[in-house]
Amino acid sequence: MLTFTIRRLLLAIPTLLFISLIIFLLLDMAPGSPMSQIPLTVPLEVRLKMIEALGANDPIFFRYINWLHKFFVIEPLHVFDGLFGTTFAGDSLRELSWQSRSPVADVIAQRIPQTLTVIGMSYLLGILIALPIGIYSAYRQYSWFDQLGTFISMIGFSVPTFFTGVLLIVVFSVKLHWFPSIYDTTLKVTDWASFGKQVKQMTMPVAVLGLYNAAQISRYMRSSMLENLTQDYVRTARAKGLSERVVVLKHVLRNSLIPVVTVIALGIPTIFGGAIITEQVFKVNGLGQLLITAIYANDLPMVQTLTFIFAVLIVLFNLVADILYGILDPRIRYD
Amino acid sequence: MPDGAMPVLDVRGLKTVFRTRGGEVHAVNAVSFHLMPGELLGVVGESGSGKSVTMMSLIGLLPSPPADVREGQVLLGGVDILKVSPEELRRVRGARIGFVFQDPMTSLNPVFTVGNQIIEPLRAHMGLNKAQAEARAVELLELVGIPDARNRLRSYPHQFSGGMRQRVMIAIALACDPEVLIADEPTTALDVTIQAQIIELVKELRHKLGMAIVWITHDLGVIAGIADRVMVMYGGQVVEQAPVKDLFADPRHPYTRALLKTIPKVSGVREARLQVIDGQPPILAGAPTACPFRARCAHAFARCHAENPQRRAIGAGRVGYGHDVACHWDPEATDA
Ligand SMILES: Nc1ncnc2c1ncn2[C@@H]1O[C@H](COP(=O)(O)OP(=O)(O)OP(=O)(O)O)[C@@H](O)[C@H]1O
Ligand SMILES: [Mg+2]
């Protein structure tokens, strides 16, 4: 397993390099200039100097290497320094956002907590709801519980989140005034009152995404359980005189979880990327919203970096899924 | 009863129906049989004759719905286990009645170690702690002839061959010293040499442990080698039942006679699932009102189409305890 992991990690390097090249080249072809946000009153000589300083006139290959170097070495060092007060990075030039002129890594670091609390929570909640529902629906296939679950999850993943989001806002914010319609990022949780506020403002976005995630994962769980419930080994477990609880929650569940865990692991990158719409709808200023605004502002470094981060996460969690598969299923031996 | 002993298992008038979309399937119709302590009862009959469903009905292994065990009694040590609570029935399964299934490749859970799967019934029924259960599991693996038993406990089923897995299944079934072992075609999925080894193993274990065995098979050749008595099933019914010698010497039912003709002459060659008998097995759509074998029977006459024959004794003895047959036709009257 260890050699497999190492081999896969090594293989991930050329994969990521290739992806980074594609991302870099594609986005480089996009229209836009670092000067587009600079007022027209700035004289031409100054503009040219600024472009020079940003290195935007260098040959494309040179810029690519430069960008890679920043992404993998300089920015991580700066982030590390920021976290632990060290000075490894020194005063090396940072990758700056064209829009805000502050380092890309810092902006992203500011946005991560919002995304993780709101989107991460909805994913976690979705999983916690989905697993028991999927298990019970399969165990009582075609019962009213199963039928209801099927109906709700059909709604859950066929109605887009921008629709459910807006619907919730109209009903619960505009009409009933129960929850705020805008997520307030400046809110600091210091006491129970502010904690209550935080919970309140998280409720709707988490509910919308949670429903969507739960709908999907519960379907996976259900079908995986159904597949396993009719296996011969289940009959053996019953013939041994084990209780239904042990038969279902040990024998069947353990087998059924293998594909579901893989699906869950593969879905984790979507926490960062896939919730773009929901963040927009509820004005949560997380990574998704950052990407959208960066695209509108032609903020090339920001878009490149975010896109590449999503790519890294996808490659990484693919590997995680494979490793989990190997751990959960003893029949799989990678070495 | 010949020797005055009580049967360990006494099944009376068992009837199991499946409720399906296409209507009811009467898979088991008024099946009665018993099992004496230490006895080996062979059960034969072609595919779909209701052998498995009968045995699974006994201990509530059929999913309900669609299965419905409608009538009958299953007396285990005098107590009707069809009437007890699910919880009490659970304590019979694996403890007093052990089960071995046909396909050892799929009958073990792939994600748990073999040791874990042997230990489960020991802990559930015998209340052993982990160390005791492990010691017993080693004993059991040695008993069924698995070398290096202690280390093998940590192996997963996929690390065993088919024959070894069936040995593990037998170890699991015997874990709690059951009074009855039901083996449902335990060797059908194995190749011939392994098959012979498993049969030898069961013979040996029977001498050592003395449990009563129900052995389901398609292979009358196997039956001749190990069974004390034979029960022939057809269309969800018992059509003939006799001590093994009597059955081979003097088969009464036309179906049994046809079966006996299908035994391969060269020992070791397995017969092709009895397809040699012309015609199709009956569709069990309703409670039988006529002999289920009539359509394929060379001797069928008017009565066979009008009335389902009851089991009747041949010679002395009660039905079920000597030689009996469920057939209107009398070979002595015509054969002569
Ligand atoms: N779940 C079910 N629903 C409907 N009918 C069923 C079901 N299970 C079994 N049956 C029917 O019950 C009858 C008896 O099946 P059973 O499995 O007992 O046969 P068998 O004698 O064990 O055959 P084999 O030798 O192939 O194992 C068959 O006709 C089958 O179609
Ligand atoms: Mg069968």
C-alpha cells in the first residue's frame, strides 16, 4: 500500500504539470491585461513600467516557469511564514492579484474559512443524513419510508440549487424574516448571541447544499445496500443466528460502504469548487465567489491559481479514494 | 418408531408459498420428514423441486415477503420452532441447526477475516470471550482439516481455494456443536476431487461429532455412499422416501426410477443436472390437485390427472419410517 501511494504521488506530478500548462496557456489566451483596472489617466510610460515590473511582457514559457515557481515554492513559503512567524520566504516577489494588488495566496486564505464552514458543513450534514436514510430505505425497500425518500431525493438533485436557494430566501427571509438572506462575513463568534447569529445565517445555504448532497449520497448508499442485501454471505450471516442489527449494520453495511466512501472522497473537491452558485446566491464570500469575481475582473493570476488549486484537489482526492478503496476492500492489493 | 428413539428434527406438513407478481408459487407442499439422532438423510430431486426452500423454511431463512411458511410444524427436540418468536428462532440458527450452502465462493463475507466469521456464532450463542472463541476457532479449523490454523484465522476468504472455503463454511456450521447439520448441495460448486475430499470430511466428522445431517444433492451416486435414508422430492413434494438400500434396490416412483437411470456408470463423472428426463418440471402455480409428475410419467392414467397421490407405505411400517411412495401406479401390478 505504501509503495502504491508513493508511486501514485510521483505519477501525480507529471499529471499536475500537464494540467497546469493547459490552464496557464488557455487562460493566457484570454483577453485582459493587468492594466485594465488602472485608471486611464495614468501616463503610458508609467503603464509600460508597471507591465515590465509585473513581468507581463516576458516570453510565455518564462512566465509559466515563474508562475509555477511562485505557486509551488514562494507562495507556500509566504503562507508558512504568515502562520508560524518565520522568514523563510524573505522578500521574494509574490504572485499578486491584478484586481486587489494583494498576494493571491493571502486572498485565498481569507476566503477558505467561509467556504469550509458553509460548504463543508453542508457536505458533512449531507453525508450524515444520507447514510442512515440510504441504509434504511434499502433495508425496507418499497416501504412508505423508501418511497418518500426516493421522492425527496429526486427533488433534491433534479431541482438546481440556485432555484431552491432563491425559493428559501423568498419564503424564509423576505416573507417570514426568519433567516438573513445575506451571509455576513464580518460576524465574529464571541458569545452565544453571535453564535446563534452565525448558525442562523448558515442555515439556509447549508440546507440548500445539504439537501443536494444528501439526495445524491443517499441514492448511492441505497443502491449499494440493495446490491449487497441479496448476496449469499448475508444468508450465511443469518444462518449463523446473528441478529438483524449485526447482519445489516456489520456485514451488509461494511461491504456497501466501499463504493460510497469512494464517491464521498471524490466529491470533496466540489466543496471548494462546485458550490460557486450557492455562494453567489447567499452572498457567501468564499472561494466560489472569489473565482466568479476574478473572472469578471480579468484577474488572470487569481483565476489561474484557483483553477489550478481545484485541479490539485481533484487529483489528490482521486488518490485518496483509491487508497481508501484499498483499505476497505481486502481483495484489492495494489502492490 | 423402530428403536424407540425420538427424532431430533420432525417436520410435519410443511407448506411454503411465494407471493409473486405473477401469482402464488407453491414451492413446498405438505412436506413431512424426520431425522433421527446421528442419521444422514439424503435429499434428491432436480432443480426447482423445492429442496432448498424446504430447508430454509425450517429455520426462517426465507425473506418474507415474498415467502410465506403457511402450514406445518417443525419440531426440534419436541418444540415447534415455527411457533417461537423470531428471537428464539435466531438462537436455534447456527447453534442447534448448522447450515452449509452450495457456493463457497460467495457464501463468506469478503471483507472480514475467516477467523472473525467463525468467531461470530461462538460469541453470539456460546457467550465465549474473545480468547476462548479464538481458541475454539483454531480447534474448528483443525477439525475441518485446514493446516496452520492459527495463522489462517487472519486470512480473508479470497486467500482460500474453493474447497478450503467450503471447509471453513463447515467449521462455521459446526461451531456451536449443532444437533442438526443441513448441507445444501455443499459440493456442487467444487471440482470432482475436492468434492470427494469434502464428502470424506463430512463422513469423518459425523463419526467424531455424531450430529444428524440433511444432505441435499443432485448426485445419487453421492447419496449411495453416505446416506442412511433418502428422500426424493419432485414439484415441491416428497414423492418417495426409503432407507438407502431399499431405494436403490426397489425404487417405486417412476421419477425415482428415471433418476436412478441417470447415474453415470463411470464413477467420478458428474451427471448433467438430470436433464436426461424428458419434459419440464411442473409450474407450481397453485396447490396441487393432480400428480405433479403426470405430464412426464410413462405410467400416468386417469387417476393421476384427477387426484394428487398421498404417500403410502410399502410393506410394513408407518409412512416416513419405512419405505413409502406418493404414486397411484403399482409397479408390481404391471411389471409382472
Ligand atoms: N423468491 C422466490 N420467489 C418465487 N419463487 C421462488 C423463490 N425462491 C424459490 N422459488 C421457487 O421455489 C421452487 C423451489 O426452489 P428451490 O430453490 O427449493 O429448488 P431446489 O430443489 O433447491 O433446486 P436446486 O437444485 O436448483 O437448488 C422453484 O420452483 C422456484 O422457482
Ligand atoms: Mg437448491
